[in-house]
Amino acid sequence: MNQPREAATSFGSEAGAYEAGRPDYPEDAVRWLLGPVPEGRRLRVADVGAGTGKLTRVAVALGAEVVAIDPDPEMLTALNRSVPGVPTFVGMAERLPLPDGSVDAAILGQAWHWVDPSAGSAEVGRVLRPGGSLGLIWNIRDERVGWVRRLGEVMGGSRAESMISGGDPPIAEPFGRLDKRSWPWRRSMTRATLTSMVRSRSYIITAEPEVRARIEAELSTLFDEIGAVGDDTVELPYVTYAFRSIRP
């Protein structure tokens, strides 16, 4: 079985697949996630576990001043291409390369399930100003739809899905109550982008070659059945779950 830290830092080898296959975040969800905006100044935000910049680019578009942090230098290189001009640093939630009280919000997209909640909460609390927000967000496929449920069965479960299905994600001091919101939506995807999405998952990246070959053969059969052929698109339903806690 793959160790969590090995899996958490495996994405760089498939940075291109991650960028092509993973969905962006709904703007309304990110606006809510960022929390209260300090009066009279621009919001300063740390995107922790930033990956290729899926969450970074939305925060920037909303007017935030963002610094991106990720444990994988290859992912940060991809982020520099997709969101040029954003400062990037190698780091992780438990060890942030930021001064005390230096940001108004720390946001983590598809990332908190890799974090030690006690150490991560304490470190995020250190870099947040009083009244700043910790924001956690996930895009989760809606498996109430039959073919999407089959897709999940072929790919195997993920740490993110396990965390969300178990209720609210765990946090610790200095944070207390978590507020929660969700947004259902759909993404048009081709066979190529569906395949990239699957190949970007840590379980697939770190799997043995014969396991990957079996999964891709089963996916090919499924994609044929649902009409994801050539440039034809299918609608993949998602639910975005966002959680926010304010630092005292």
C-alpha cells in the first residue's frame, strides 16, 4: 500500500494530466471560501497544496494577492506556466514558508486529506492574521449518476472521497466551528480529458504497470458505452464542497 506522503508528492510526474483532467473550482465557491475581505485593502491569500494552480487562478481572478505553496517543485513549475507572476514556494501545510500573521486566508484545494489536521491547523493558525480564514475545498464526482459510480469503482476510492463521506473534515486549535456550503455543477469532458483526469490520481500514478493497464482497459470499455468517443463530450456531474473556519 502506498504511504500517504509518497502519494501526496506523486503528482508532479503527471502534472500535464492533472492540469488537463482536473476541474477548476466554481467562482462562487472560491469567493465564499476566501472569507471576509479586510476593509480598505487587498486580500492576501496562501494557496497551500496549490498544484498546477487550479484554485490559485480563481483567487487571482477575484482580486486576491496570492502566494502558492506545494511540496512538489514540478507542480509549481506547471503553476508558473498557467498562472504567471504568482510567487511560489516549496512547502506544506505543516511547515509553511511564511511569517506569522502574514495572510488573510489560507486555502487548500483537494489537499487537506493529505495534511495532519493538528499540525496543519496550528501552522495555518500561525500564518493567519486574527479574523483570517482557513478554507478547505474539494470537487467530488457525483456518484448518484450510474456511469459516474461505475467510473469510481474502476478507479478505486480516494482519500478525499473518504474524508468527505465521513462528515466534516477534521480541524484543530486555534480553529473551532466549520461553516459548510456545497455547489452542484457539470463539466463537459471528452474521452481525452476523462483519461487525463484518471491518470492524475495518486493511486493510478503510483500503481504497478499491470494495474494501470487493467484500469485503462476497463475505462476504455466504459467510455465506449457512454459515448465518449473522439471529440464527443459527456457531462460529468460534480459537487463542490467548501468548508471555512475563522481564526479567533
